[in-house]
Amino acid sequence: MGKADGEGIPLEEYIKDWPESLVRGKLDRGELPYTWTDVNGHRRASDDGGPQPPKGWWPRPEFTTINRETGEVRGNALVGPHFPRMYFVKVCPPAAVTNAEEPGADRDLGGHSPVVDWEMVDQEVYYLMAYHGEFSADDPEWNTQAVGLSAVSPRVSREFLDAEAEPASTAP
């Protein structure tokens, strides 16, 4: 078993907190390790050296479905690329992403707490991904995740600055 072996977060839970299109992109690029149970009941890992989903298998929800109730991931049998069904997929994000769950991680570091409407950020990301599609090296205006982040950042910054400019309410 590879480095991704061990405790992970069920994929269907992870995509509740992170935009699904970004998670799918990271899975496809190999940036987010994961484990699963194959059709024969064997535990597998994205870095175990065995057969892996081909590039392009993860990003398209219309071709690769994630069943949020059963934890099953399967590709469309009629449209490639093809890979057998996966069961109980768990993602293993880097420690930097999960250390907010560690005791003491919520200590006050001082300064203002960031005021960000994460629901608005999610909506903006989904809108941009639906409009532009997946990142492509052939598209100079939409070729990396950093470009996508810079497209979302101005709106988040405006939202943050507007919230900071509002005077604090003084309750009697």
C-alpha cells in the first residue's frame, strides 16, 4: 500500500467542504492522494503502483459519478476513459489542510478575523468553472488553478473590504 494508506476523509464528506470541481481536478492531477476498495474488495491507494484511473477520468461529473450516499465512484460505461468502479473512496489531504482539526489549532492569533462569505466563494468558483470548463494549457486565459484563484480573488477582496468598512455596531 502506498503513502496514501491510512486514515482519510470520505470523498463524499470532503466535497461538502471544498468545491467539487477543484477536488476532481486535484484527484486527476495526482495532487490529492486517495484510497479506495476495488471491485474485488482489495484496498488500493493512488500511489500504490497498481493500475490507476487514466488522466481525464476524474474531472467530468457527467462521465464519472460520485454517489454521495453509497461512496461509490464509477465511470460512464459508454464514454471513456474507462476504469473499474471504486468503493469507499477516502482522500488524504496534506497535513496543512487538516491541521485545523488538531487541538489548539483554533487558538486566537490576534488581529481581525477574516470576513469571507465562503458560500459566495463556492458559487463564484462553480460559475467560473462552468463558464470556462476545466483548466487547459491551450487556453491562455484559463490554463492554471492560479488563474482561477486570481479570478475569484478580486470578488472576495471586495467582499472583505466592504465588510471591514462597515462600522462596528454598538448594542445598548
